[in-house]
Amino acid sequence: MTPSDTTTAGVIGLGSMGLGMAQSIARAGIVVSGFDINPAALSKLAASGGNASRSAIEAARNVDVLVVVVINARQTDAVLFGPGGAAAAMKPRGVIVSCATMAPDEARRLAAKSQAMDLEYLDAPISGGAIKAAGGALTVMASGTTDAFAKARPVLNAIAATVHELGNTAGIGASFKMINQLLAGVHIAAACEAITFAQKLGLDLREVYKVITGSAGNSWMFENRIPHVLDGDYSPRSAVDIFTKDLGIVSDIGRSRQFPLHLAATALQMFLMTAAAGMGKDDDASVARMLAQVTGQDLPANRQAG
């Protein structure tokens, strides 16, 4: 009998990342229950072999591993420890795998609350996007006890191509994710600035994409996000509001440590301007649309999401 035959799992939050993660867990042969307020997501999970739950506490009932894939620390706290909180329904010594991007202090606070309830806690932010989530190929930046990693291993193997074990205390994983988000936000902002500047210069944008993706100026974000601009498709894979939140956390940490973060601060302002222009829920490549509006450019299709 393999660990996946005996491990049971729950997933709370079946959005663009969580649904794919739950489906990957089911595909690995692990009994998985999931909950989301979106009925369509529950139906998709059920069609993929998972159990659609009517509440967070039902999804967590007697599970060994509970994966929480919500927006931020506040939501994570609420679904785990608020009224009807899921943590109380888990097996004793079960493992909470917390995937939301949050400040390291928040991760440590949630870990302490978990430990007070005789639960393990993995500070385990994720990277890779919806496509990799659906393929079980995420990158997980995790920290926690040896026991927590061992108990969560079947689930981690199901959702991730790479699991970085970064330390034995909560907060380390969150800190690594902050570095990732700093770079990701700056790279998206730079890519959007570059493609809009190319439009201003009268260049063929698809040719710009072809040349830059084969040149030293390329980045993963340029390669991944600029096709959204070229297609005029701003349906949210990762929304602008995600980076106003994450770069805001980065900025707060930098200020508390008296560390200047000039590029991150500039990128944050670009995302805030885009959100203020009414595009907060749209794809983060909408930074290019904001720059196009400010500078009088007409990007391809240039239509709203949805």
C-alpha cells in the first residue's frame, strides 16, 4: 500500500490555482475533498474524481492534509480558525499546507495557532500559474517541521514538479515568495513598458516579441505575458490586484527593515495606476493597457477582459 492509498486530503479555495491542484491530487489516487463558494468549481472537481463539499469544515473533516489556496493571510485565518473554521475538523497532527502569499510574520502567527490545535503547518507558497497547477507541476517554496513535510509528501508530490524544503520554521517559505514576487512584479511592469514603447516607435509588435524572446532582454514574464497583449486578451490568469497586494507586502517589509526597494516601489505604482483605471480584476498584463491609455497608443484589439 502506497502513501497515496492512505492519505486523505482537502483543498479549500478552488480558484484558478486551487482547482488544478485538487484535480492533480485526485489524479494521483488520493481521496480529496474540496470547497469553494463557486458552484461551477465544485462541479469541475466532482467531474475530476474529487468530492465536492458544502463547506470548508466538511472539506477538512478527518483529512490528513488540508491545502488552503485563498488570497491572503486574512482569508487563510478566517477559513481555518474563524467561525466554522476548518482546522477543528482535521485529524489530530494533520498538516495544513498554506499556499497564500503573505508576510513572514503572518505565516509564523498562523503556524502558532495551528500548533496550539495539535496541527502541523507548512508555510508553502506556490508559483507556476494555472496551467502548471492543472498539470501537477508547480514550484512550492516551503518551510516547516520534518514531520510536516513527511506527512504532506504524497500531496506535495501530486501538485508540484519541484518542492524546495527551505527550513524548519514557518516564515522562511513566505520570505522566499516575497523575493519571487518582487522580481515577478518588476519583470511584468518592465515587459509591459517595453512593448508599449515599441508600439510608440511604430514597430511590428509580433516581430518585437519574436526578436526579444531570442535575445538577452528576454524574461520569463515577457515571454509569458506579452502574448496576452498581442492577442488583446486580458481575461485574468493572474490579476493586477494580486500584485498590488504582493508588492505592497514587499514594500511594507522593506520599510520595516529600512531597505530601499526602488524598482519594486515603481512597479507597485504602475500596478496601482492600472487598478485605479478600472483594470484591477483583469490580467496583470493590463499594465500595458494603462500605459497605452496614458500615452495615446492603440494596442492590438485593445478590448476589455470578459
